[in-house]
Amino acid sequence: MDCSMNSAGKSSPILRLLLCLLPLCHCGILEESLAQFCEHNGMVYLTVSTRTNSNNLSSRSPQVTSLIQSFQSQELMTRSLPLDAIKPDDWLFHDDILVLSVPVSVLYSESEFSPYVAALKMTKVKRAILVLDGAMNETLENYLKLQLDQYATNGFFFVAYVKESSSTNTSAVSASMTTPTGTGNVSMPEPVKLPITLKKVISLNNVTRAIMSDLKFNQFGHIDEEYNLEGLVITSLTLSWDPYFIIDNCDEAGKNCDQRGFLADFMDGLCKILNCTWDSHAPPDGNWGVRPISGPFNKSGVWGGAMGGVVNGEYMTSLSQWVWNVERYHAPFLI
């Protein structure tokens, strides 16, 4: 069994010895199902964290300990870090899946939930899982939705929890995620159904409504890529870059423009699939904003133009043939 890793990401012999001396894990249905979900979907490097987390094995919350042991039982590379140790300028966390253990009690308080939101905003698309510690009922689900509606930042992450009515019997877990086999003319197995609730959450800049929907899986336990943006309007700020995108005849505010080109056709087709609409505006100053007006090349800098509209959270995207350079590669807020 792999044991916990220290804050530098290296395996600790002392922690390995301590963990091996612990009793065998009596992990719950949530933790075991989540571990199998991660293993089936290529989530191999996991950082488990919570606001009261500690690298000291004896002071970890029961759910954090259970999550770590369940992940390690699936041979996933796992470590734990305190929530305040997760920094936006450390590239290592952007390659990990951040697993946040969240007590359900904090859903009633925006101030108590906000540290978890701050951590979510440092992660890439599909690189975070909120794991709710405690049984959920309809009231708590409504509070969760209200909290996530305030996220209002480009993001895509997962939420996992157990409902009050769910069985706590873990014997069904292994069967629920077993990879099916078959030969000859045997019909394809039914899609996998997990004994826990797993949802995907999509949020967009400047929109106080998160799209939260149930995850579906194919017969191998892989996520079924189905999306419904429920009629959201995706807004872009950009300039013309023929032939990819041409925008002209805008009003003085850079709105109500004519738009055409390859990317305009692409967005028309994409929105038919995703159930959304789109529009693009032009920066009135005619500036691309490829570099900050002042300050560093990150969110703490002062940005303007098309790039600034996205960095400052005013727009969701900038439709154009943007060139990938070294500075942008090292700016995780662009990913």
C-alpha cells in the first residue's frame, strides 16, 4: 500500500510506517465509490484537503483519513495538505485533482464556505471534487446550489455526496463499478450506476447561476460527456482576426456587432449541442490587451483590452486564434 506524501510531494518513511500500523480501513460507501470513480476516469494524482486538515495522522478528520485510505486501496497517488497551503502560484497543484472534504454544516454560511470556493478557483477544468462530509437532504442540496450560484467564475468541477436515504452498506460498491466483460454476440452491459450522488458543476464568468447536473457513466464507469448549459449566453470580447473571426459594425460601446468567420460558425454549431447562445463584443479602445498595462503577468496585474475582459471576469472567453506563448503557458488563470 502506498502511504501519504509530505508537503513536498515525497513519500515519507515515518508516515508509511504509521499508516501501516493503523487498523484496516473501514471506509464508507462514499469514499469507496469515489475512489473507484477516480480510478476509472484517470484521476491518478490526488491532493486531499479540508479547512481543518493536518499532516498529522492522528488529527485528520475521519473523512479525510477514509478518503486517503480508499484512494490508496486503488493504487492512486495521494497526499493531504491543509487548505491554506494550496497556493495559486504553485504549478504542482494544477496537475493534481484537488479533493476538498467539506462539512455539510458550512453550507449554511457563505463566509465558512468561501475558503473552499477560493481553492476551487485555483484549479483547472475537471481538476476538483467537492466531497460533502455528512448526509445530504433536500434542504442542504438547496443551500449547496445557492452557494455554488455565487461562484460566478469560469469553472468545471465535481460534487460528491450521500443522501440521507442512501444505504450505508458497502457490499454493493465493488459490483457497481466492476468493469464488464463479454465476448461473441453478448449484448453490451448496462451503464454503471453509483450508490452515491455525483454531479458536475459548470460555472461561467459574471453569471450568478451554476449549472449542476447528475453525472452519467458508460458500461466501463467512464464519464458520459453530456452537457446542457440550460440556455446560458456565452459572451466574448475580441477583435477581428480574419479568417477565423470577423467582428464589425459595432455601436460606440462595442456591442450589437456583425460577426462571421470560422469561429462564428463553430460557436453556432457548439451552442446547438450544448443548449446555449453566444454573442461577441469588441473592446472600444481597439486593444487586444496581450500584456498587462502594469504589474505582473497574472491576475494581480492591471489588464485592459480583449484579454483584460476575460482576466477581469467581465467576459467568459475571447474568440480568436490566440497564439500560445511561454508567458501564457505559465499563467494558470488562462487555462
